[in-house]
Amino acid sequence: MATEKFRGKTAVVTGGASGVGRCLCELFARSGMHVIMADIEAAALEAAGAALKEQGLSVEWVQADVTSPESMENLEARSREIFGNIHVLCNNAGVGIKEAQRRIWTLTPKDWEWGFSVNVMGIANGIRAFVPGMLAHGEAGHVVNTSSTNGGLYSMPTTPIYSASKAAVTSMTEVLYSQFKMEGAALQAHVLFPGPHLVNTNILSSMRNRPERLRDDNEPVAYTSMADLAKASGIANMKLTEPEEVAETCLAGMCAGQFWILPPSKSNDKQLGERTESILRRRNPVLQG
Ligand SMILES: NC(=O)c1ccc[n+]([C@@H]2O[C@H](COP(=O)([O-])OP(=O)(O)OC[C@H]3O[C@@H](n4cnc5c(N)ncnc54)[C@H](O)[C@@H]3O)[C@@H](O)[C@H]2O)c1
């Protein structure tokens, strides 16, 4: 089995307490890896970690805030202390900003700061903290950055900050991929696009982790759960992807050495195709629905 090559290796996953991150931790551990689960949310992290440990899986957890370079340096040092060399880093933590349906010019500097500090700087801090050690030990390894088709492939007009932040994630990962090649490194970079549909996680209640100093108004959040979103969209049986499926797609993509870990989807291909065509033909953008 292709996943055999991961047996006995060590993975660190940020945003590991919930959703896609939690499922990545479980699948990696079931594939015989040692896993460090990292998250800002201490209680959820401990609960998720303890639940996996009870099943006899090799997991530990370390509270970490991806927006803080020092916290990520501490995560790297603790991870090495616990399990030794790190082979897989999943920069997965991300937030949805309370921006659904808002115009870009109404969003505040604190909205931008929070969105970019987690979704973009979180990845930069992860790369900076872990990659030097992963290069130095010289063993094969993987860095997986979680983007989104929204922004990472084409820009939805409904979520301005999220979309811009995920465009940055795709670009940073392309650069990382090329620079690993330029170095002749035993590392590969991958960009993960959870889907093909909206993924059934807690991302719409991301406000739970927004720091006090970056809160600035009482504007209500449009939706806090996928059920709210389905109701607001008027789609009774909105198709969702379960996070377990995203984890399977991710591990299969890593095994196959795919840079673009992008599940098949006709509608994504159509939107990406329209965007690419509009650029190549110097046409104005098509409004993405
Ligand atoms: N849910 C979707 O439909 C979807 C679609 C595309 C991409 N994504 C991306 O998938 C990734 C995982 O999100 P999810 O959907 O599983 O959401 P989720 O809210 O269930 O999980 C995100 C985790 O990140 C943690 N986190 C938030 N801020 C943090 C910080 N500063 N430091 C450390 N951890 C922090 C949260 O506590 C949470 O446990 C994100 O990058 C998200 O943008 C999600």
C-alpha cells in the first residue's frame, strides 16, 4: 500500500482540534504515523487528542497559535522533543472572517489583520519554524498548505478577505514547491483544496477564536453553521463533503506526489477554466456565483 511509506514517520497538523485538521490527524495516526495535533483552542484540542489516544493511536497535542512566530517555534521544538524528526507539516489552521455577503470597502483593518494573520501569516510562520529542521535532517518529507478553491483558484465575490488570503496560500505553496526543487531537497510541497463541496466543519463559527484586540464592531455574523448557510441559500439538501473524505484525498495526493490536491469537480473546473480563459484572452472577469 502506498501509505506504508509513512509508517513510523512524524506529522504535525495545525488546526488539529476540529474539522479537516482533526480528520488528518486521525487518518495519519491510523496509517502508523506519530502525530502532533496543534491548535489555539486548548479544551477542544485536549478532547480531540485524548479521544484518539484512547484508541491506542500515537498522538500528542501542543497548544499553538499560528499567528505567533514564537508559538510556532515552540511547537517545532516540542514536536521534535516528543517524536524526533518531523516529516510532514500540514499548515491547515484557517478561519472564515465574518464577511459573508459584505462589500470589500466596508471591511475594517481589524477584519483584514485577523484574516491574514491566521490564513497567510500562519502558513509563513509554519514554514519558517519547521522547514529548516526538515531540510537539515535530509529525510523525505511533505509540507501541505490548506488553501481553498475560493481564492486559491478563482475569486468569489461573497468573501473578500478569505478569498484574497487563500490566493496568497496557493502562490506561497507554488513558490515553496519550486524552491524545494531548486535546493534539491527531499521535501515536496502540496496545496490542498478541501472539497469538492463545502466541507462540513466548524469554520462558520471561526469567530470563537478571534482575539479580543481584533474585534471592533457588533456586526452580526451572517451564519455560524453549515445548516444556517444552507437555509440562507435556500438549498434544503445542500451537498456537503465530510472532512474524513478530505483527509483521505489529502493522504492519497501526498502518496501520489500531487502538487495540486484538488478533488474532481465539474463546477470548479468550469470556474477555473472561465477565469483562465478571461486572462489569456484579456477579457474582463466572469462574475463567479
Ligand atoms: N470547511 C470548508 O468548506 C473549507 C473549504 C475550503 C478550505 N477550507 C480550509 O480548511 C482548513 C480547516 O478548516 P475547517 O473547515 O476544518 O474549519 P474548523 O473551524 O473546523 O477548523 C479550523 C481549526 O483551526 C483552529 N485555529 C483557528 N485559529 C487558529 C490559530 N490562530 N492558531 C491555531 N489554530 C487555529 C481552530 O481552533 C479550529 O480547530 C482552513 O484552512 C480552511 O480555510 C475549509
